[in-house]
Amino acid sequence: MSLLTIWFIFFLGEKVTIKVCATEEETAELLSKVLSGNKSASEALAKVVHQDAAFKDPALDSVDISISQEDLGIWVDPIDSTYQYIRGATDVKAKEGIFPCGLQCVTILIGVFDLQSGLPVMGVINQPFVSQDQNTLRWKGECYWGLSYMGINIHSLQLDISESSRIEKDSVAGCPHPASAVISTSEKETVKAALSQVCGGKVFWAAGAGYKSLCVVQGLVDIYMFSEDTTFKWDTCAAHAILRAMGGGILDMKGCLEDSAGQWRSLPDMPELLYNVENKGATGVDCWANKGGLIAYRSCERLATFLKRFVYFASVESHT
């Protein structure tokens, strides 16, 4: 099977493997099988797939780095938040920049990891539905990327200087600014209750693991927390790489909270998610689930403050 295989489609009892073929004509012929023989649509899609992608970025042009492809693995999620994509809601209002649902929550995720260490090294998040032109009804998207490899950390976002200044000022004053978090509506009630104590009114909910991670990348929230095991490696690898490039990361929530004192300080000590090893005893897609849940963060300082408070209030909630 080609490494460029994207997905499987079951159509009229026939299993068709969709992949990028050697020629544009071959790809068009394959696509026509799942597009009811629509030749014009198949040819248009094949043409786009076979185009050379022009990707220019001054930050990347200034970096000289060589990574052997044999050392890398790739996790791809072609449509994260599938339900929101199918539903197609365009009239959802954001709360402090965060959309609870709608097309804005749809992302395309590409994460690259080191096959030996399991750590993410490169990530791309495409958010195709950011804003809509009300005259043409066409959508404008945004693309975010990050690279964290062998001491090189670069990304497509400029860190918010006011954010780092605020953290420093609050730390000196001895009164840290309340943390903010984004969660799923399906989160456990005990976790929601503890977060409300830690974050006050700064707890938001949103659809899509990719989008919630992106909210952390963008600095809209400090933390994305999820205690369940229903996210997978392809949901987190891309954002994890970008966050590492920014000085943050994504942790295994269970492993992190087992340090009951909440004393994690430096990145090497933290139980980060890894992407190269299957879960023992699991079958099917559960082999690649994030079994311990996750905590995504952008700042180690903010994380340390958050964990201390969360562990305390989570303990209180568990005894009430």
C-alpha cells in the first residue's frame, strides 16, 4: 500500500483505497469511482492534488536543517471535527475569540514525529473556515506550523509579548492571573467543577480536539484539558509539535496528575504524549488512543500554577 494513501471509502459494497497515483489521469479515474462517475469533478480534484505546493515563509528560509525521512512517522487527520463539517453551521458567535461549534472548529492536522523517541518534531494545522466574505460567501482560512528538532524551535506565530509580560508582572505581584481553559462538553463533572474553581469564568467549551489545541497555540486560553481516552495520536501530534516549538507541549493527564504535589517544572520531566508506541492490550483504533487523557499548554510557568490549583481543587471535589 502506498504511503500516500489517505483514507478508505466503502461505496456500494466496494472498498476503494483513495491515494495519490503516479499520474493525474490515474488519480482522476480512481476518484471517479467514489464520485458516481462525475468526470469533471474527478479531474478537477486530481488536478489540485497533483499541483506543486508553493510554501514560502521567511522563518523557514532562514533555517538549514536536514532530517532523514526514514527516521520520521506521520499522523494525518484529514477532517477533525467531522460532525461540525457535515453540519456546516456558519452563524455561530465566538465567546472571547473561541467558537463553541461551527465550521470554524474544523481543522486539518498533519503531525510528524521521531520514530525512535516518539516525540513530535513538526506540525501543521490548517483551519480552512476562519472568516466568510458576506458578498461572495467564500471562506478564508489560516495555516499554522511549528518545528521543534535538535534544539531548533521555530513557528509561524509571534508570541504575544503582552502575555509574557503579564505573566512576569503577576508573578512578581504574588497574585497570578487566573488561568483559562477550553474543554469538551463531555468532560467529567468533577473536572468541570475543579476547573471552575481554578479558572473562574474563564472556562470555555468547544468542538474538535484539533481546534481546542489550536486555541492554546493561538494564546486564546492557557490550557486544554481532557480526561477521557477518546482522542487519538492523529488528533494531537500536529499541535503538540507547534506547542513544543513555542515552549509548551501536550502532557499525559493521568501521568501528570500522579505527581500529587503538582511540581512539574521543566519540559524534560513532564510525561509528554508519545506517538510511536501502541497501547498494550488494545485493539483497533484504541491502539493509538491517548489513554491517559491530555493537558495542552503553551507556558511552563502558567502550567505549574494551574496544576497546583487544579490538584488541590480536584482533591476537594473528590471528597465532597
